[in-house]
Amino acid sequence: MEKETDVVIVGTGAAGLFCALQLPESKEITVITKDEARNSDSFLAQGGICVLRSEDDYDRYFEDTMKAGHYRNNKKSVEMMIRSSGEIIELLLGYGVEFERRNGELAYTREGGHSQPRILFHEDATGKEITGRLLEEARKRRNITIYEHTEMIDILCKDNVCYGVVTADSRGIVRPVWAGHTVFACGGIGGLYQHSTNFAHLTGDGLAMALRHKIKLQDVNFVQIHPTTLYSEKPGRRFLISESVRGEGAVLYNAHMERFVDELLPRDVVTRAIEEQMKADGKPYVWLSMEHIAREDILSHFPNILRRCREEGYDVTKECIPVVPGQHYFMGGVQSDLEGRTSMGRLYAVGETSCNGVHGANRLASNSLLESLVFARRAAMDIAGAVTEKKEKYTELFSPEQYQEIDKLQQENHALVRQEIERMKEAYEQQHNHDVKCR
Ligand SMILES: Cc1cc2nc3c(=O)[nH]c(=O)nc-3n(C[C@H](O)[C@H](O)[C@H](O)COP(=O)(O)OP(=O)(O)OC[C@H]3O[C@@H](n4cnc5c(N)ncnc54)[C@H](O)[C@@H]3O)c2cc1C
């Protein structure tokens, strides 16, 4: 059966849900997700969410974000994100999100690359707290319908205008969803990698649509590798050992139990140091020690890390754990402006799928939940303000026969995205080497 809706949102992570909640209740909103609604990277976020605590911190926060991004960030996006952070936290508190407090006041922690503690957190499960509340709220709204196990396999578009998406459900039944506006909030690319902290079903599908339909992409060569994931010989998603553990005093050791790097340097720098050390040691991991963090702080701030490491046979209150870098975040994506608009009419992109240059070449820790929420809200406001567009149905755009072999189509999409990332990485390296030679 076909469906018509005012707005279709692809993804039930923080970006997709927040966008749905920020749209007027007069709009009929359809949200689809490939998996269960709770299975998104937003639920996995451990460390926290950044906020501008006071005007005194503005310049340092801006500089920390730019420095981590190797000054390749779009300054306007950075400014917009930082300036909007206070109102985003207020909205989250309004939805009942709970952050850690000390003596009744919000408590702040610090992670690598931050010159100040400015990160709000909820134990080491901040993403679950935020996204769980957003999901609860979205499920209460009568104008929002969530379809789980419903995958976008294509978009409906003509003359560079988007009219909705083509979906396939878990039985392989293909249907069009016609929409006045379409929002990509489909997360990152970790599912394309062997070692990643991301859910395996996050395979850069928004990028694949962009490549198929000539929608502009940006910075796809910028892929973030997280320095510390728990080393395991088993296949599958790697467990992240949050940066805030190092922010609170955990240290890295080589095979001789010597420190070899300043643990609070930006992620890419720490990653490089670990990779070099692993090579020098001839080991597939280095050690992380939480010996300098008080036992009660480990119990209260990092209960999930404690539990998960125990499951793998390590007691972090007593011993070091082996860690290895893994693919973690995608700074590039579908090119979008400050309102989330893409190069295709009526199509928006928000969250990790999008790229407005806010992270530059490397994301500063705990900026991504914030960025997802800031620009999802702006996209919602832009859509709300748009002259109501008729949900035109272009029957000639959709033919179910076209989608007989969904598996093949998915494989082709994955290959397209992988190739583009490799192509852009090579081009970037060549350009970079050329620039260095010319200097
Ligand atoms: C382990 C881990 C820890 C992290 N910790 C932090 C942190 O402490 N602070 C921070 O700021 N950031 C953190 N991040 C990053 C942050 O969680 C993500 O960048 C952010 O949540 C992205 O949100 P999103 O809504 O864009 O995407 P996601 O939350 O990944 O959601 C993507 C959604 O799109 C759906 N989808 C994808 N493709 C399709 C398709 N074809 N059809 C239908 N649905 C589709 C998925 O099913 C999912 O619902 C962490 C990430 C990881 C993996």
C-alpha cells in the first residue's frame, strides 16, 4: 500500500526523533527505521553532550572545536552550534532528560581536546538517556508514526526535487512513501567497516542515495577513528571506552607499562600514537589503566564500562584493559546548509549523515549529539515555515518491478559509498602531499 505524509524522516536516532518532535503537531510525520527504534548509535553515546556554560567559555569552546577539526570547520556552523547549545539543553530538560548533578547543580566533565569541563552526562549512558526520552515523547505524539524494520532503499525524485522515499519492509515488500518534505537522519557509515563502534546496519545509505541521484556530498574523506575500543578477537561491534575515562585520569601504557602519549590530546593524534606504539610493540593493542580514578568514581560515573569489561573478563578497578583504535564517526556526509537543506529541493539531511562542516576534519568529543539536535531543530523550523507543498504523486517515478533484487541493490549501494570514500581520501592525500611539497 502506498503512503502519503507531510514529512518522512529516515532514522530514529537523536537527529530524526528531535526533528520529528520540533515539527508542528499539525503535520503528519512518518518516521522509518531499518531496525528496532532503539538500535541507533545515539543510544550508544556514553561520554555526554557539550554546552556553552557561560559567555566566558565561548572563545575557548570555539577554539577547541576548530583545533580538533584542524581548522577545516565551517566557522558559521560552529558558532551556530555553540550559541544554540543552551536552548537545546533546556529543551532536553523539558522532555525530562536527567543529567548528573552535584549539590543540585548540573555537573560537567571533560574529554580529550576540551580545555574546560563543559560536558553534561548521565552516568556513562548519556545517549540512552537523551534518545530514550525523545523516543518516549515521539511515541506519545498522535501526529508521529514510527515504522520499524522499514528501510529506505531509494528516493522518489524528479528534476532535482524529492517527493519521498521508496521503502522495503522485513518481508521485502516495496512501497513508496510520498512526502511534502524528506529528511535523511540515517546516521554514519560504521557498518561498512570490519572494526567499528557503530551498529552494523548503519551503512551510509543517505550517501548512497546522494551518489545515485547526484545530490552534493562534502568532506567524505574525513572518517574518525576512536583511539580506545575494547580489544576483542570476536567479530562484531567494538565496545567503546569513552574519552571521559581519560578525561577523569585513565592512562595509556605500552607493552612495558610505560606511558607514551598525552592522553588528552585530540582523538586523531592519540590514535596515531597508539597505532605507532602497537607497531613498535608488535601487539594488536595497548593497555588502558584506570588505576588513578577512585573506585567510587568508577562505580558511579562508569558503571556500563565496568559491567561490559567484566563480561569480557576484566575488572577495571584492579587491572588494565587492552584497547585498540576503531572506526567511530563520520565527519563528512550529504552537504547541507545551516537549515539542513541539501542540494536537492525538499530534501534535508541532519545528524551524522549530513555535513555542514561543523566538525571540520575531526570531531571534538561530545559535539555530535549537540550538533545533531541543533541542526535537526533548525531543519524542522525551516520545514514548518515552508509554504505547504502539495504531496504530488508522480506515478511514473515508482515502479515496484525496479526493486526486484533488494539485496543486490544494497550491495551496490555499499560498494558505491566505499569507493567514494576511498576515492576522496586518495584525492585528499595527493592534494595534501602536493601542498606540503610546495610549501
Ligand atoms: C559507541 C559510541 C559512543 C558515542 N559517544 C558519543 C558521546 O558521548 N557524545 C556525542 O556527542 N556523540 C557520541 N557518539 C556519536 C553520536 O552518538 C552520533 O554521532 C549521533 O548519535 C548520531 O545521531 P544520528 O541521529 O545522526 O544517527 P543514529 O543515532 O546513528 O541513527 C541513525 C538512524 O537511521 C536509521 N537508518 C539508517 N539507514 C537507514 C535506511 N536505509 N532506512 C531506514 N532507516 C535507516 C537507523 O536505523 C537509525 O535509526 C558516539 C557514537 C558511538 C557509536
